[in-house]
Amino acid sequence: MSSTWMTTRAWLLMLPLLVVMVAVIGWPLVDTVGLSFTDAKLVGTAGNFVGLDNYTNMLSSPNFSRTLVTTTLFAVISVAAEMVIGVLAALLLNQDFRGRAVLRALMILPWALPTVVNATLWRLIYNPEYGALNAALTQLHLVDAYRSWLGEPGTALAALIVADCWKNFPLVALIALAALQAVPRDITAASLVDGAGPFNRFRFVILPYLAGPLMVALVLRTIEAFKVFDIIWVMTRGGPANTTRTLSILVYQEAFSFQRAGSGASLALIVTLLVTVLAVVYAALVRKTAGSAA
Amino acid sequence: MERKSPAFTIFIHACAIVLAAIILAPIAWLFIMSISPAADLAAKPLRWWPQSADFSRYQQLLSTAENSAGAAFTSSLRNSLEIAGMATLAALALAIPAGWAVSRTPSVGWSLSMVIATYMLPPVALAVPLYMGLSHLGLLNNVFGLALVYLTILAPFTTWLMKSGFDSIPREIEAAAMIDGAGLFQTLRIITLPLAAPVMATSALFAVLLAWDEFFYALLFTSDQRAKTLTVAIADLAGGRVSDYGLIATAGVLAALPPVLIGLVMQRALISGLTSGGVKG
């Protein structure tokens, strides 16, 4: 069979996917770029060409810089915590103890719980009047009075991060556990004979096996955390006093609440660009880790 | 092997209990809230264990009596099922031929890489044109419209899973069948697709889970019982003026039940699907 025919056949088989992807992703993306140079409203007129005005207005607005800081805080803290707790949980699950299989099966639960259900659950737990967190802390005499965990600017973001971590650390744990189980037993045994302590064993024997899969998990989780919308919308809608407003929430408000489609589009593209830069830097790191592990 | 001291064994078991408590406590509390009488949930100090189990909220939400909380919930349940089902079938119909093509003809692989790179796009970057486009086509607040939009999420992911699945089926088997005189489509039907059935099942499950979980597009593109999905219905309940928190918890339990059951039963397949990406990079 000729390779030209093979290639033509492959393109024919890909065609339906590519057509649909152009229709639902490619065209909207191009259209967003076009909109971002106009003052179009969500409904009604097409809007006038305004050049780079949307971009300069957006980039110079204090709302944007504040939101960027909030998003970065959310992404960095929750992903770092998920990585650390996830690896610790995986190291635990890699030990022999009774009930290990059951515990490993339970790890799938937070991951399987729909994001909106998770957000709702934690919203109920944090409830200022009847929430379980307030009840538990008062009954343990750790706090004197009920607090509004999601209603106070000082605690809202931290409360969101806890809820996000709880849902996402098990996935990191399962990925790390799969990698740990690929570490050959004779290598760990040999390092013991050579007198390596637990820390050195982790650093030099186990970590090289974990590095590749963990880097991938880190990349995917960071991109997701940077785009975060669902959990924040359901728990705080960006409040109180915009202290939990992330970039995706800001785009939503701009484009849909205030119906400024053009300005919202420019902000959406700025977010896209930031995520792309992140992903490219990370991809380089992944390649480097994969290279050094091999 | 390492000899474990009793102190180490106790430490490991203690850690295991803490981890189990962290995982289970919030989920258990969701369920307890759903069966606690409203008075127990509003009591101070809070009553952690209901005096009597009260399953009436489940009955209330699953009833289809008109204009009840149940009517809104059951219609959103039906919409979620329809949308997840349609989007999954459509995604697989696109993913199977494309995944096979890329697996057997790596020279076209760059186009799949581009499709997968769209994962980086925040949905907000597509939302405005999609909104205008759906509105133009009369597909706002419509299950078909939302299922179509869900392909932006489902199709790249399922294609990537199918491609790795076909990669693990040796092409020599296909070549052997062709030498025996089978045509391409016969070979695919008799040899390749049956071998790929487990991957198709895993891809379908992931697609259903992704569609079931989706919130952002559903929030934007639906407005009433004709198309609102479960996630939107629950967010409405949580953000609305519902005074009985147990009812919100019940809706959460019901919405979580299908994906949690899928997760527990299909554990092995799902984890290998999740980690294959991590290991292969």
C-alpha cells in the first residue's frame, strides 16, 4: 500500500473530528480574537473597531492585577498542597497494612464527586449559622463564636483552597502510587544494604521514578487551577469584596453580567495567553525531568 | 526486606486512620445531612447523628408532581442523562476513526496534538462566540446545543484515549488479516474494534463523567427546565433561598451517586486511564 494513500486515508478518517473541532473551538476562538478589538455588547449590535483599547484598559485596571494575584495565590497554594499531601498519601498507601486495598478504593471518592457537589458540600460545612465546621470547632472549644468562613475576606480564599485540595489530592496520590509501584523492589533493598536513610532513599532512589508522572500531574493541575471557575462560583461567586475573584470569574462578569462582550473577549485572550506561557514553560520542564530520569 | 519496628507499624496505622477520616468525613456528613430531620440540622449544639433517619427528601426530589422541587430536579436529571449520553456517543463516533488513523499513520499525529492542545484554552475564551452562535441557531437552552458544545471537552480527550488504546493493539494482527484477504473495514470490524472494546468502554465512561461534571457552559447556555442540567440545578439550590439544608445535601447525594458508583466499580480501568497519561507523558 502506498504511503500517500495511507496518509489520505488517515486524513479522511480524521475529517469528522477536525470539522467539528473547527466548528466548536477554532471558529469561536478566531471570533473571540475579532471581538476583542471591538466594543461589542453581548446582544445587539456588532460593535465598532476600537483597536487595542480593550487590552490597554484591561491590563491597566486594578481589578485585573488584583484578580491575577488572587488566581496565582489560589493556583500555587492549592496545587502545592495537593502535590505534598498526595505524595505523602501515596507513600502511605505503598506500605503494607490491613485495610490498604479498601483505603485505596476510597481515594477515588473525592475525585468522582462532581465539582459542583463538592463545592455545595463545603459550602454547607462552612455555613455561618448551622455549618459542621463551626459546630465542631465550638464543641471542641477551639473557637468561641460561629464565624462566616466564606463571608470574611480573611478566610474565604483559604476555605476555598481547602475544599479544592480535598477533591484533588487523591488524584495526585493515585498517580504517585502507580509510579511508586513501578520502583523495582531490589533497588530499594540495595539502597538499604548500602545504608541509605529514609530521606536519602526517598530523594535518590524513589523520587526519580516519581518525577515524570508528578510533573505531568503538576502541569495539568496548575492549568486547571489557573482556569478555575466552578468551585468558586458555587461557593462565593468571587466574594466577599472580590477577595476570591479569579480570572475566569472576572471574564464571566465582564462578558455576561455586564454584557461587555468585546472587553470580556480581550480578557479571555489574556488569560489564554498566560495559561499557554505556563504550559510551554512546564512542557520544557517535563522534557528535562523525563530526560534526567531516563 | 526492611524489618518494621512496632512503633513504625503503629505510626502507619495511625496515618491510615487519619487519611480514611479525611476522605470519609465530608462524604459521610453529606449523607447524614440528607437523612437528618431539619430540626436536627438547625440545632445548637449541632446534632451529629439523626434521632431518626428521614428519607422523605429523596422521595420529595424524585417525585414528578408539577411545580414541586421534585419536578425541577427530575427534569434536570433527565437533561443531564440525555446530554451526557448524546455527547458521549458523538465524541466516540469522532474519536474512534480519528484515534485509529493517528495510531496507524503517525505522520498525521500533529493534528491530534493541536486538538489536544485546546485543553489549555479556558472555556471563557470560547464562551461569547458559542453563546452568539447557539443563539443564532436557536440552540440556546436546548439539550442538543449543550451536547454539541460539550464536544469541545469530550472529543479531544476521548480521541487521545482511543489513540493510546489502538497503539497497544499490534498492527501485525491487522496486517495478517489483510493478507488472508480481509478488506480494511472488515479487518477493523472483526479484529481491531473487538480488541479495542475495553478502551472504548473506558473512554465512554470518562466522557460521561466529564459531561456529568460540566457546569460552566451549562450555567451560561441553559435557562429553564427544558435544558438545565443537574450541576446547574444544584448550584441553584445551594445559592437560592432553600431553608432546608438537608434538601440541598440530598440533591448532592443523588447527583454524586452515578459517578461515585462508576468510580468504585471501574476503579482499575479509570486509574490506568488516568495514569497512562502520567507515565507516558
